Amino acid sequence: MAIDAKHASVLALDIAGYTDPGHEEPKKPWRVVILAGHSLDYPLPEAVPMMLTAARYWWLSGLHVEIYLDLATQEIIEREANNGWDLLLFYGHGNEHGQLQLANGEWLDAGFLDQQAWRTLKAALIFACYGKKFAEQLPCPWMAFDVPIARDDPWGFIAAWIKALANKGLQEATASAQKDIATQTDSTYLSHVFVHQLSNERIPVGQPKLSRLCAAVQLERCYFQKEFHLAHGVRYEAGDDPFVGRKKELSHLFTLSTPYGGGARQRLVWIDGGPGMGKSALLRQLATQVSENHFFAADDSLYILHLDCAVLTDVAGLQEKMLRELSRLLGWQSPAGDPEELCRRLAQGRGYHLWILDDVTYITERPSGGESGRQESVGAFLQRLLQAAHQAALVVQLLVSSRRPADVAYAHAWETLSLDTLAHAEAMQLAQKLLKGRMPFGSSEYQGAQEIYTFTRGTTGLYRRSLILALNSAGKYAGYAKRLKKYGSKMTSTGGPMELAQRMIQFEWNELAGLTKKYGFEFQKFLSILHPLAVRVGQFTVEQLIAWFGSLFRQAGRDEPLDLLYQEGVDKLVWLGFLGSPDGSIYAVPANQRLSLESIQDKSIQLPDTIPWDGIHVAVAHAMEYAWQKDLNGFLQAFAELEQEYTPHAHQSIQAAAALLNALRFRADQVAELGQPEQSLTWYDSVLDTYDTLPARMNRENGALVEVVAKTLFNKGVTLGELGRSEEELAVYEEVVTRYHDRQELGLVKQVAQALVNKGVTLGELGRNEEELAIYEEVITRYRDRQELGFAEQVAQALFNKGVRLGRLGRSEEELAVYEEVIKRYHDRQELGFVERVVQALFNKGVRLGQLGRSEEELAVYEEVIKRYHDRQELGLVKRVAQALFNKGVALGELGRSEEELAVFEEVIKRYQNRQEPVIVEIVEHAKKFMAFLSKQGGNVQSVATE
């Protein structure tokens, strides 16, 4: 829908987070920080309700304020002070020494903060015993309540005060509030209210925002109504399955992005930790609390997308699923084609976004590496997504979990959060809460829970499951722990997490006999076939289980309706953690259960022929368990079984054949990743051989099949190049081009374009420069008018490579003209690939201008690189800016501007001295050496030339 100038103006104001005041300039909201100085586990009864009620009065006031609620800790107070607060309200204890008690039990002196931080406050309101004594130390205006917190009086005063602020300044509102409640309250209370130097500054009128709520505080739904949307309904924790601990992590994640303040509107947090550490549970808890506690204004919707990514194996699948589900969530008729289009479309509306990608562990496509044509890594995709959101001014928080730490190339630009085992006290708290009053948590049960915790090595998932099994099968922890201990000292061996999980599941499988009698469902028999079932079908519903197995899992003598029996049975398995269910109707085996379930499967049970073969993605993810452990033999064995299972079906169905070929191609890619490129060539040939054995009646020219073959050939060519077998590499690229040059399917056309570019690169490496240039010209001519992302990227790459080759051939003016074309054509494209090409073209242009003696022009180019990209966080761009800054210093020296030269080298050191990446460290070291050299002797240094 087209947007006229008037509406475009309003949209811009909305994005900035302002309410349009007509012809006046929009004003920034006042930042109101409300802190409770008590642990929420053991709060002073009035503190938290008063904090929430104060927030409600601000919300109803019609004042343009941004409200933050949190616990009072030194870290949080420092953070809020540095973020620039306007008003501080503190509820809690004070003492006769003029200190306030913090949420962790420590005491706060007003002098511990930099006094300048306090001076930014318009006013501090202290509700505490001896509040005046604390406030007197503050260098800002203040209001202090020098009596213990009373449930009614401060509420009455603060309500009257905030109401008066809608029409009066701070000082007038205070006097008005005192007057209004004087007839309603005990005069002794008012005599303990002290006011010091409040100005009469007015708070602007406008829409309030609730921007952060402490993770442990529950806000009444009626206070902050707004529209809320959720994709793939996040399952709340079961009533008898409490969530404990992780308060620090939740509090950190609750700092959602906002359109105000100095912080970014986009935020990415990468959460990593071993299997069973509670990553998924943490994200579910966060999504649950965010959906229950309304964070934003009534006229702005909050969209939560929560995706289980465990069965995805490549970035293309992740992008497709994310775009599809977001488009469905937003009610669009057709999904966006790429993240850039998604964010552009989102920018036309209002709202806030929380996107959760749970378990991206198995998304392991190799990074593109510049010219290799490989698919981008998950890190590059996430960075591209964030950049698109930044360009569209969207308010987005992206949470990503994985067993692996964040990609080192991007981790410095993101927040990272590593989960470890629950603290011992938290583990005991979970055990106590699970009892739910069934019995006292006495010394015997405490000891039992402690022994279970020790046996499971603190692995949250295994510990939690053992506690639930103990209560359901035996009724107490002590007896379960005794049997677990008897099971053998091998449980305390130093084996890895997978060995622990396999040994635990064998013990747990025996313990499930008690649940079978209790619920009438044959849990042991069902778990015995769950692994092959998951590998074959991937995911399933209760209705499908009934259709496939009938009453197979009903215990003898029980006659409950099958739908109820199955529903209760699989829900119990979800509750225990053997199964996962993102929305309560579809079930799958969680990634961290696959190999452990394999150790208890009954291979004698034949699955019914009616079960479809749709589980290949799950099978691939299962095989990736071995790849993640660097177990090449286990990985290949898993794929051999997959191939054996799927080949008969591939001969019957094009869909099954395409899935099998893709999986086998993935096997070859991963073998190369595992350090066996020669062996990967064998597996690439295996894909091609499997394709050739498909029966002719299956239409082997089907686009889905042919596209897999084209990708296989291309990746084989890349691997040959990595092995230095350039002539064979060329032949493979030529085969791709010859076979598919006249096909019209988009995927095949893109593959041909990639093959041509890589062919050009290889020709250049072989010294066949004129052929190389001819190939680049062919790419540019053939695809320059195609608008799809994949083609534009190839044209940009061909242009850039052409410039590099012309420079190496000494054709400098032609080289410069090509770089200028790259810059002109792609300077306004925001996708990371194009940004990288433009910055490389600019940088190379600067280097060449310097070599031609055109130093002033060289300087101007480096300045452009620094100005454009100084705040980008991607490593490739950081490197280019650092190089440009260094080369700027060199150019200044060549012009005889020595003082400026030294200042630039000093800036390089100051800006990058804390970076750890080797290429940045090297630039800093050069700058230090040259500074020392120039300071002592003077002279010239060489620029950092790159192509």
C-alpha cells in the first residue's frame, strides 16, 4: 500500500516512539525508574504492591513517561543511572546510618555512585525508614518519607502527586498533593514527608510506556491491556512442574528493546549450554511471563514468534520457516521473500517483536567464505536479520539458543549467556516445590534429592525428570535415590554427557513400570519403539498414533477410550521430557533425547507400513549428534542406516527421492566439515550415483531432483578447489553450466550463476586472466537485470573480482572505474553481502589511488569508509574500518601532516586495543610500532594494501 507524505510523516513519528503533538516538536518521555529494595522471595509485604500500584498511577496519568520496574541492586542502579533516568522511586528499608537496603541484603550509601549520575535526576523519591537521612546525601532534588512503609498513606500521597503532575510542575504538584490528602490522613504521617529543592519542571503530556518489568514481579492483567499475538502457542509450565532459579538470567532477558533512550532498538542474545541445562525451559518461561505481563502501550501490539529449530539443518530452511510463520502470525496473504522484505513490510505498521529461535545447534551450513558460494552460516543470517531490522527501525529482541557457543565472528556484536547447572539451593528448591505438600521436605527427602542431583551431575533436565519419576513411581525421593545408587557406581563415572544420558535412561526405563500400572499406558513398550518411529515419521499426533498402533500400548485389563489413554500417556512423556510438543497437539523427540532413546529401542518390533517416511530431517539431526561429537564413524553409520531405510521409498516417490538426495548431499558437506575432504568427494559421487539409479518412470528431470544434483556438483567443485585440484574443479563447474544453462527454475539459474563466478575465480588462480575476465563479463551481462537477491550478489561479486584482476594486470584506470560502478550500483543496498562488496571496493580504490600518488583522493576514500561503517559490528567491516583508519595515517604522513598522522595511529590503538581477533590485533601492533618509530625518528610507513 502506498503511503502519502502526510502518513509517512506520522509513520516516522510512530517508529521513533513519539506521540504526534500537532505542530509542536515531539518531546522525549521522562524516564521513571521504580525499584524495590527487597528480595522477591522474602519481600516486605507492602514494597512490591506499592511499586506496582505506583506504576499503575503513572500509567493512568496521561503523562509522557517511560516506566522501568526492577529490584534494587548496585548493578541495576548503576545501569539505570548511566542510561539517564529522570525520576527514581525507591521502596524499601532504611537504617539510622542513612543507608538503604538492597534486594540482595546489602546496604547502599548514596555516595557509592558517581555524584554526576545522581545529578541527572529531576527528583528522587525515597519511601523508607530514615529516608531523609539517605536523601540528604544526594546532590539532586528529593522527596523522602521518613517513616516505615505504610500500606495506605504513601499510596494516597503518590496517587495525588502523580495526578497533580498532569497540570502542574514538580514543586506545585507536591504542595497540591500534601494539601489534598491533609484531611484524609494522620497529620503525623505528613510531618514525616520531606521535600528538598524540587523544581517546577513539567512532565510532557502523552502516551506512557511500560518498558521493563522485573522478571519475578507479576503484574495484574487489567492494569496494562494491549493486543498480544503469539505464533506456535508457547506451552506454559504444568501446574505441578514449577520453574525455579535463573532469576539473574530472566532479569537480564527482560530488559527488552525499546524505541527510547540511548540503547539499540534491536537486541540479540545467544544462549548456550550443554544438553539438558534448561535452555528451552528458560525461553519458555520468558515467553510465558512476557505474554502474561503486558510490557507496551495499549495501541502497540507485541508479537512473539517461538520456533523449535532442532530439526532444521540449514540456514535456507531456517529462513523459510521463520518468514512463513511470521507472515502467518501477522495475517499476511503471502510470506515475505527475505528478511529485508520482511522488515520493510513490518516497518509500515506498529508493534514490538520478540523472536525466539530455540536450538539452532544443527544448523551447520558452512559459511560462504567470500567467493566459495557456500550458504551463509547461521551467524551471518542472524546478523543480516538484525541489520534489516535496524534499517527498518523495528523494535526487535532476538533470542537464540544452541549447545554451541556463538560464532566467534559475531559473538562480540551480540550478548551471550551461558547456562550451567542449577545452584544446589535452587535444585533443592525445585525438589521441595514438586512435593506440593504431599509430604514434608524433611531430612530424608532432602538427602534423597541431593543424591539424585549428584548422580545426574546437576544436569537440569535429567535431575528434573528423575524427581518427577521418583514422585510418580515411588512417591518419594529417598527410595528412588536408594535404587539409583544400587544401580551402580558407574553412574558417577567421568564419561561424557551422552554416556550419562544413556545410562540414566536405561535406569529410568525400568522405573516407568510404576507409571504403567498407574495410568494404564505401556510407557516402556512405547519408548522402546520411539526412536525408530521418530526417525521414520519425524513428528506425529495422538490421532496418528491411534491409527497406526490401535490398542498396542494399552495395559491389559484397562478399557479407557483410546484417545484419552494416548493423550494422557504422551502428555506424561512430554512432562517428563522424553517427548517435546511446541503447541500441545504435535509431538516429536527432542534433539537431546535421540541418542539416549536409541540405547533402549527394541529392534524386533516392526513399525506398521502405514507410517509415512517423513522423518528424514529428524534422521539427519540424529546423525548430527555424532558430527557434533566429532564421531565420523558414528555419523556415517547413521547415514548408512538412513540411506538403507529411504532408498526403497525414493524409488517410488519424487518427494522421497528429493529428500534422500538432499540428505546424502548434506552428508558429503559435513564429512568435508569434519576434516575429510577426500572422503567427501566419494559421498558427492554417491549422491550422483543414487540419482542415476532412480527409475526412468520417475521423471528424473523433475526440478526438485535436478536442483539437488546441481547443488551436489557445485559443492563437489568447491571441495576439489580446496584440495588444489583446479582443473577438475573447472570441469565440474563447466558441467553445471552446460547441463543447466537453459533451465528456467530459479534455484537452477542461481546455481549456474554461482558456478560461473567460481569458474572465473579458478581461471584467475590458474593464470588464465583473459578467460577469467570474459567469464565475469558473461555473468554481468547475463544477470545484471535480474532483481532477485541471489543474482544481484553474483553480479556484485563478478564486478568486484573483475576490478581486482584489472588491478593485478596493471590496468589501474579500468580497475578504478569498475570499483566506482560497484559503489554506485550497490551503495544503498543493506544486505551484508552487498555492504561488504561496497566497502571492499572503496578500500581497494583508496589503496590504488595511493599507489598512483593521488593522496588527497585516497584520504577522501578512507574517510568515506570510516564515516559510513564506523559503527558496524560485523568482523569483516570492523577490519576494513581499522585498515582504512591505519592507511589514513599513512597517507597523512606521505603528505607531511605528521601531527595528524600520529593522532590517527593513536585513534587506531584506542579504538581497537581491546579487540582479540588476530587481524585487528596485528593492525594495532603496527600502529604502536609506527607511532614509536615516528615519534623518535620520523619517516614513512607502508599502507595495508588488500584486494
